[in-house]
Amino acid sequence: MNISSRSKISFFALVLLIISAIDSNRNLPASAIFGAPLIFFFLFSSVFFLFPSALVAAELSATFPEEGGIYHWVKAAFGESFGMLAIWLQWINTIVWYPTILTFIAGTLSYLFDPTLMNHKIYMICATSTIFWGLTLANLFGLRISSTINTMFASIGTVFPMLFLIVLASCWAAFGHPFQIEISAKSIFPSLANLDTWTALQAVMGSFLGMELSGVHIAHIPHPQKTFPKAILLSSLYILGTMLFGSLAIAVVLPVSQINLAGGLMQVFDNFFQVFGLGFLVPCMTLLIVIGSIGGMINWLISPAKGLLQAAEYGFLPKVLAKTNRHGVAGRILIGQAVLVTLFCFLLLFLPSVNAFYWFLTALSNSLYMFMYVLMFLSGYRLRSKPLQRIFQIPGGRLGLALVILLGLIGSMLTILFGFIPPEHIDVGSSSRYTLMIAAGNFLLILPGLFLILYKKRSMLG
């Protein structure tokens, strides 16, 4: 396939695209509550998920450069029913994920008014619902900011605060301030006897979700067989480093009992600013993080709706849902999406705290996403045996592919498994109730995808 020079992406641009798609401040507080062992879990997750997901997605994108995406990959490997299940898992995971990023935005925003609001349930429900409906209505009327500006906002609001956080933490250590955690060879490795600690995989793996999106650029890269692995390695090392040291920056300053998952980032910035006499920067940093988070969220707002729109076009949904308004927007899908997100926001009333709410939806969202990754990894292995043209494939032949697939499957399945165990440092209520809620959540949210498959089969028969 001939790619014009204008459409080619440079090595440096590719690295930035991958970083901007994955790096996020939102996951730092959730990782920080696990203290020194988070060092082990970040390294573990990079080997058992970050690199495998990126490499498999790159090979699949190279195999289907014109019709990319999880639906086409899984369909080609296992048929359209499994393809539909994969796209459903991708969509419903995003719906469950929205309240967590909205909670992070609302918690950060509270620093412009009253930081205690981050623990106030009514404020959180009102703020999260208002923000999401505002963004939805803006899209309904076709008021979309270009993806370039969204990406710029997301990058500035993520990269600068994260690097500044690491610099401040370095100054904190240099000036001899006390650490809230012990960092030693013994403390870094989690105990196999204490499985609660392994729930950290939910937070850490969540930091690396979405790496498969980098594969869409494979057709626009000069010499992809050599360039893409190098870009993946460099960007992954950057993401690993910033997420690891950003999480540690929070862990060494704030006692674990005081870390708020929604507002933990601003908590530690506020602490740093007060110690170093930079209190005047609190409003500036607050706005920067909020703008960056909203910019990143806008990039994701339409994607799930497009997934369902695609499902309707393939006959898995009633055609009435595929109708667009005069602005060319699938309004009915967007409204339905907003209603579902609002309902998930109201779950906060039934959980002990904002932290419990944040963690529960994070664990549920990650589990759903990991089921999709299982389908993606299995598809990657099955499709290698088919005589398809590729511009990139995982080095090492069948053995190299099998190793990468095995690592990815182990990481995905362990994340799903430990999602059923409540974290040690967060009061989520009864352990058995929490496990039942995760199990019921997975079952009830996967079930509609199966019904949609049945709907199409009956429509074809009828």
C-alpha cells in the first residue's frame, strides 16, 4: 500500500500520539494508596499487559489497515457474533468509566470553592451529572472542538502537572521531608499471603488501558516493522516512568488514610504548594488539570456512540437508534448514553464513600475492558495462521507471538480475578457484598451484548 509523504507520521510524532492517548493523571491517587509495592505492580503490568497489548494491536491494525478496530479483528478471527460482543464490551466499559473521570474532575474542581466538597455525595452527583450532560448537549448541537485542540488540552493538562508533580516530590525528598511510606527491597515486593495487596492490579492496569488505539497509526509510519516497536518501547517507558513516579509522589507525601481517589492529585499539590510557599498556584493548577481532563474526555465522548451506531448498521440494534439529527449526530444514542452515565453516578448513594464509589466503578470498568482484551489476544493468535498481508508483525515468529499472547492473557485474567477482592485501604462495606456487586455488575452488563447477538439472529430468521 502506497502512503503519501504528507500522511506519514514521524517517529517523534508517533511517540507523542501514543503518550497522549494513554498517560493520565486520574489514576495516580488510586495507585498511590498501595504504597511501595506499586513499584512492583507497575513493572509487572508493563510486562504482562502494556507491551503485549500494544504489540498485538499493532499487528492486527497492520493486518486490517482499512477496516481497523476491535469489531473487525474479532469478527475475522471468530465470526460476527464475537465481534459484536467485543464492541459491546468496549462500549459498556466506557459508560462505566465515565463516572470515574467525572468524579476526578469534580473532586479537582472543588479546590476552586471548598476542598471538603470532594467527600460530599450530593455535590459529586450534581457536578458529575451536570458536566456530562453539558458535554452531551454540546455534541448534540454539533458544537465540537477539533480533535487537535482536544488532544492539545489533554496533553498540556496531563504532561505538565505530572512532570511538575515529580519535580516537587524530588524537591520534597532533597529537603529531607519525611516519607509516609518505606521504600526498600523488602517493601516493594507484595506478599503472596496477602491477596488484598494484589488488588493494586486494578489501579495500575487501569493506567495502561487503551494502548490498542495506537495501532491505528501503523499504516502511516515509515518502515513500521522497525519504527513501531521502537516507538512503543520509548513511549511505554515514558508512560511507565511518569505513572510510577507520579503515584509515588502522592504516596510519599499523603498518609494512605487521607488519600481521596477523586481529589488526591490536588491534595498533594496543595500540600506541596503550602510547604514551598506556592499557594497562589492552587487555582491555576486546578484549572489546568480540569481543562486537561475534559479535553481528554471529549475525545472519548463520541467514540462509544460510534460503536453502537456501527452495531446498528450491522443489524445488532434497531435501525431507529441509528437515526441522526440535522447536525449529523446520533442523538438518540447520545441521550441514552447520558441517561446510563447519570444512573451510574447515582450509585454513589449506595456506597459508603466517594472512594468506595470510585474504586467499585474502576474495578468493574477494568474487568469489562479486560474481557475485551482476552478476545483481542486470542484473535491475534488465531489470525496469524491465516494468509493475510501484513506490514508489521510481532518479531520471533509463532513462538514470539505465543509468548506475547500468553503474557497478555495472564495479565488480563489476573486483573479480572483480583477485581473481585475488595482493596485493603478502602472501606467498601462488606467484603462479600462487594464481591457480589462486582460479579452481578459483570453479569448484568455483559448480558445485553448477548441479547443483541440473539436479536440479530432472530431478525435474520424473521
